[in-house]
Amino acid sequence: MAEAEEDEAMLAELFAHLEELKQEAKRHELEALLSGELDKNDAYLEVHAGSGGTEAQDWAEMLLRMYSRWAEKHKYKLSYVEETEGEVAGLKSATVKISGHNAYGWLKGESGVHRLVRISPFDSNARRHTSFASVNVYPVVDDSIHIDINPADLKMDTYRSSGAGGQHINKTSSAIRVTHLPTGMVVECQDQRSQRENKEQALKVLRSRLLQQKQEAYDQEYNAKRQSQVGSGDRSEKIRTYNQPQDRVTDHRIGFNSTYNGVLMGDLLEDVITALQAADRAQKLE
């Protein structure tokens, strides 16, 4: 009808709407692949600076900002669980909860070591530096998934959140540090208003980590002869390099390339995550 009436404005609007529908259909097609038991769950995302002091800590903060922008773009809620600032800049570590449908399914492939190559803003000689940070992603588990934790296996410490303790947490004496003695896992929580709430939140994070560990052990055994690299969540694996001088981001698992600024701004991170899902789908079909 628009063509018959030579309504150019209507045609432009229709084609724009059609493109939106195509992108939405593509996303729903990939979401249909997120059929794992926990893919639909919310996610805990941890970022830890590697060795290298200020450089690595600044890189950790850049990564967290990237994921925050991605979450905002998808209308996911992001809340801080723990944040420890660096001495000069950036973050030593941070844990956030990202809430929304399929949050874990989309983000589970982000676990691993992220490598940054850039001209350092902290080097007066403008030399090239390489920094590392690790990202860990765990599903948020609800009460329907039972994970046994023996109270005798837990060591509880309380401390005051102050100084370089993070801008997103309460500066009170209610912070909790929980150590799971059998595994050595340490969980800190500072964002709640009371010691009891922080303890409950810390135990939720611990349960999620233990579930993830159990799932990874099962996957490793099940796929001993042939294991997919996509979304494996191997935390010792260098999964991605962000190269500022070359304006390129490369995911080493699938050889996917995108632009440096586009990914770090959160706009093109979606392309990387989608490519990972598509590669995982192809591997499973094969």
C-alpha cells in the first residue's frame, strides 16, 4: 500500500521496523538454545585484577564498566555484592549480581582470563603494557536447588567496610567474610545493611560457587574425550584479547574479531556473546 501510494516516509518506517524484527527474531533463536537447567537464572559476576598493580586494577574496573553497560542495555538489574578499590585507581576485585531472564545463559561464556594490550595512561613514557584480569560467572541458585553446606566447614569473620572498601557498599561494621574450609573458597559481602543480611547473601554466593564447581567437574568427566571450548568457563584459559593500538578485540576460542571501543563501551559486546552462542550451537549440532 505504501509503495502504491508512493509514501516514502511510511516505507522508511516499515523497513526500519522490519530490521528490528529480524534482529529480535535472531536473538530469540539464540535464546532458544539456552536450554540448560540454570541458563534462565540470574548471575553473579566476579572480576579480579591480575598481577601488575595499578594497570591490572584499572583494567578490572574497565571490564566491570563494560558488563554494567551491557546489562543496562538489556534492562538487567545490576547490584553490588562486594567491591575492593585499588590503591591508586581501579579495582582489586568486585562481585555483582546481574538479574534478568537468561542472564546466566548469556554471560556464562565470559568466565576466563581477559587480556588487555594498550598504551598505558599511567606510564609517562607512553609505553605499551599488557594487563590481565579474570572473570568468573556463577548462576544464582534458588531454594529449589539443594546444595549441602556443613556449618562446621565454615569460618565466619566480620570486619568494618571503610577506606578502600568500595564506593557501592555500606561503611559499617556488618561486613562478612565466609571461608569454606574444604575448598578454600572465600566469599565477602558488604552491600547489605545488617550482619545477618550480609551473611545470608554471602552464603547464597557460596552455594552458587559450589554448584558451579560441581557442574564443571561433571562436564569435565562427561566430555573427557571431546570438550567444547565455547562456554566451557575454564578459569585458567585466556579467552579474549583487547588490543587498543590495533582497535581490535579477539575471542581466541572462536577467532571472532570486533572493535576495541565498540566492545568496551558495551555496544558490541552483544556481537561477541552472540557469536559464542552460535558457535556453541554449531558444535552441539555437530
